Amino acid sequence: MPARTSAERGREVRQRLLDTAATLIPELGWSAVSTRALAERADVTPGLIHYHFSSVQALLREAALRVMGEVVSATSLAFTSADDLDAGLDLMLGALDSYPGEDATSLLFTETCLAATRDPELRAELSTLVAGFRKDLATWLAGHGQDHPGDTAAVLAATIDGLMLHRVLGVELTSATAMTVLRGLVAPAPPSARTASRRRSEARRGRTHRRRA
């Protein structure tokens, strides 16, 4: 077997550091992950951490966002593969059931969101990740006749985040309960309701126009 090149060894060390950081964040808490803890767990010298990453915070950001991106992508795939809104919700909430609250991924999500309140760069990258998820969700909702896909996607995404947070806190909230409520949120309005809504909007616009006149 040919000897590995220095580039290959470098990629291996970098990957090991990312994997180690993703393990330590939920285990120790974001702020407790130090250069020493990373080096000892990854079995590398402290200098290698700063060779591959500009700082420990940069390493933690990349590790956390990689895990969160994988979860978001899997969730997006779950609902976009569905044939209708009900099936999409079932698949989405089914994917969420993989994270009961005390698992490492749920804790990593919570730690990362908390860290983002103090780290503008992390906050910006998380916002981009959430925006992409909302866009995919809105596109799928629009394709299945949802009347307000953008707003509904934003509320639905926030609800999913809230479900994960509540489970971390130990609050019992089953997917079956959430499904009952969320089905009403995403369902297209019946034609009669759309007509009534349009008339109310027209009436409001008429009152506004008269007041301005």
C-alpha cells in the first residue's frame, strides 16, 4: 500500500478535528470546548488545531454547521419527496422523531443556537441555513396549492425548531399532537374561505382609500 501524502494526512487530521468538535459540543457545552480538550480527544498536538483552523471558534462553527446542514438537508428531502401535504408533514415529523431531546444532535442544535447569540458570524451562517430551508419548504408548499407558502414555511420552520427545543427541555410533545395542529396550518383554504378572505381584504382597502380621501 502506497504511503499517504502529507495532503491526505492533513485532510484526515482536519476531518478528525471536525468530528471531535461535533462530539464535544453537546458533551461539554460550546463554551467549555477548549484547545486542550480538542487536542486530547482527537489525539493531536494543540498546534495542529491552529494550523488547520484560524481559531477554536472557527472549528466549532464549521463542525456544528456541517451537522446541522446534514439534518436540514435530510429533512428537506423527507418532505420534498412526498406526494401531498399530509404525507410531507408525516415524513418531516417522522424525521424529527430521530431527535428525542437528550441525543447529541438535539443538544448540538441547542448549544449552537445559544452560541449564535454571541457570535455574529455564526448567527449569519445559521440565518443562511434557515433561509435555504424556508425557501425549499415554501417552494414545495406552493407546488401543493398552499395559499401563503412563504409565511407558512417561516412559521412551520420555527415550529420545528421549537419542537426540538422543547424536547431538550423535557417537555412532552409528540409528533401525533403536532401533526394535528400543523395539518390545519398547511392545508390550502377552501374556495369559499378564499372568497371571503378576498372580500375582507377589498373592504379594508376600500376603508383605507376613503379615509385618505
